[in-house]
Amino acid sequence: MPRLWLGNACTEHMVDRMDLLAQEDFDGILFAMKRLVWLMRDGDVLVLPRPVPGAFLDHVAQHTGMSPDRIHVIAPGADLLTQDLLHSEEILGRLRGLVTPDWEFCPYIHDRGAEVFARELGLATGSRFMAEGGAELLNSKVVFRALAAGAGFSIPDGIPCRTSEDLTHTLHQLLAAHRAVILKRDRAVGGHGNIVVTTDPDLEGVGALHTIVLDDPTDHEQVLKEAGLTATHAPHGEVVLEAFHPGCTSVYVEVDCPERGEPVLLNGGQLRTAQHPPILAGLALPPRNVPSPAWERFTDEALRMARFMQSLGYRGLASIDAVIDQAGNTWFNEVNARLGGSTHLHHIAKSLVGPRWTDSHVLISRFNVRAPALDRLLHTIQEHGLAWDPPHQRGIVIASDDTAATGNLEYVILAHNHEEADVLEEQLTTLLNQHDK
């Protein structure tokens, strides 16, 4: 059965204020959506904001067996797939001649916009929960906290804030009990809007765009400015204030919630961060710094959460995120009820190693990496023996390419163990640093 892939990231149903997105945000959206090419097979259609470079399509095809001339990529050359654009002759009109009601619909997020779009094409979408905006509900950090608390999951101490008065009183209470707190926008992506607030100048706010150090714990002026709340409403959307646990490991699992049967754990790992700012920059599968007992407790609870989501009517892929401290305590902090940052990584590993790749391999990724043009880089890593080597089952592939527009790409390293992966990454980093000079 052919599939229609929809690269609808950062829609009006995912982000509170789309009008505040900058050009770098639009570039990041396209960067993430190009990863969907790794999920395609012959006969599929992919709708994206902007075209996919031919060199990248060829690179993916080389490793998956997909034929670039047997897929369709519809890309109008825009920053976002707005509702107006999706229903235009350029997209919907072209799809009417390709897609039939027996096709499988695979949006990045099954939000209400995707539901209306699918109905225009006569595609069956299943769950009424999804059709009514259920995925958006779960993606809300405010709603997630309420649902998780009600179902008995451990969440960080905190509370959502809608007004400046909410924030002032909550911040005072949390800073009296904790070393630091983190402010998160209710509906944002990729760590955007995350700010750590502390009175400790030595604290490192890993996972946040920046850290606010308060000389006076009662001086909340800068925090209020960042939150954008007023005394009566939240013009930029609500925020969540919760305890920040320094030194924790940020982890996730990706699960599949099917129409029938138990949820399935597909993969899991830990987040890798950049240095400046210390925000998400890649993943490590499986996690490197979590003891087995703590990891097992987390995955057991994550599967329980997946069953809870399934009981509400959620169907499809989801990433469940948490932090684990050095004592093994776990706090769940959000759900991404959509395709996640590891979906393409799992498909890459399955394509290169096989469905049981986790039995024999580890995977590390890093994105927003400065690099030369893709053709040149591929030649260089091949020349230095770093490219994926099927006989030896180790090496590097490119997961997303935006070198022509922004000079960035995402790489994936598959190796038999962490030490081998580290050596490959060090060698690649050396080559990339030489390019920058």
C-alpha cells in the first residue's frame, strides 16, 4: 500500500505563535522534515515546504534501496505548509491525481489540519480522538502535566502559569524549595522557550537556551519579561514552571500505539547537547550514562504511559521524555505525540543493520553540524574510510542535508560499541574542523 507522507512540522496546532518564528526556525523545520525521505519506499509521496536536494535523495536511495524516480516529492518552495497552501491546486490538486482512498496517511503530526487535509483526499484516518485534536492535547506541556499527575506518573514539582501573578507566586515557592527551576513554553519545539532560573551562578542550565541568575530571589522582572504573561492572560501562550534537576540525564523512548494490541517500544536513548547553548544537538541509542535498573524502571513506566495514551484513543508513534538523576529517580516531563527525533534514526539502523540492530550496534547522531557541500563531504568520508561499510557493519551516513542553504547537516554513526562510535566521530570532527579553517 503506498503512503502519503506529510511534513507538517510547526503548524498552528503545534506552536502558540507561528507569527514569531524567525528564518532560522523555518530552516530548522525543513531540516527536520527532510529526514522523512529515509522512511519512504517506492510508490510513496512526500509533501514538504521546500525541495530535497538530488544528492541527498541519491545518498538515501543508496542505503535503503528506494528509487528516486519511483517516488514523488511535492515541494512548493515555501517556509511552512500552511492550511492555505495545503489546499491549493499546487499541492491538493496534484495529489488528487496520485492518491486514492486505499493509501496510508502518514503525517508528521496528526493534528486537526492534517485531518481536514486527509478528508479532502478521501483518506481514512481512524481514531476519533486524533480527529478531534487528541495529538495536540498530548503535546501540550500544560495538559500533559495534568494527565500524567492524574494517572500517577512522577513529574517534576511545579505548576502551569497563565498570568504574571501565577508565575510570581509559583516562582517564589519553587526557588524556596529547589536550587533552580525551568520555564517552558506550553507549545514550542526543540527546546525553544526553555529558560533556567536560579540563584546559583555556578549552575549549568543544560537543556535551556539560556540561564537567568537572580541576585535577588524576589526580583522576577526578567523572568516575567521572558514569559510574556500579563496579569489577565497569556498573549504568547501559557508557560510551565517546574523544578530543574542539575546533573540529570535526559532520556526518551519511542513507542508505537497500534489500533489493536499492546504498545511496542521501538527504540530509546539519551539526548546529546551542544556546548553553547547547551540544548539538544543529537541522540545516543541506547543511553550511555543510565544504570540498567533505572533504565528498566523508566521503560516500564513509559510503556504504562503509552497504554494510557492508547486508552484515550491515541494511535501511531510517540516519544516519551523524562530525566533520570544520579540516584535513579525518574521524572516525566513531556510527550511528543507525533513522529520524533529518533524515528528516522531507527529506520536508518534497520535499513543498514536489520530489524534487530540494537542487539549488535549503538547509534549516535548530531545535527546542525557545519559541513562542506554534501557531494564533497561524502567523497571525503569515503576517502578516509569513514563511510558506511557493509562488510564491516560500521560507519557514517548523512541523515539530513541542508549544506546548500545553511551549511548544516545531520550525521549518524553506527558502530558495534560506544568506543568504536567515539573514534569515528572524532575522526569526522577532525575532517570537519579542517573544512572550517
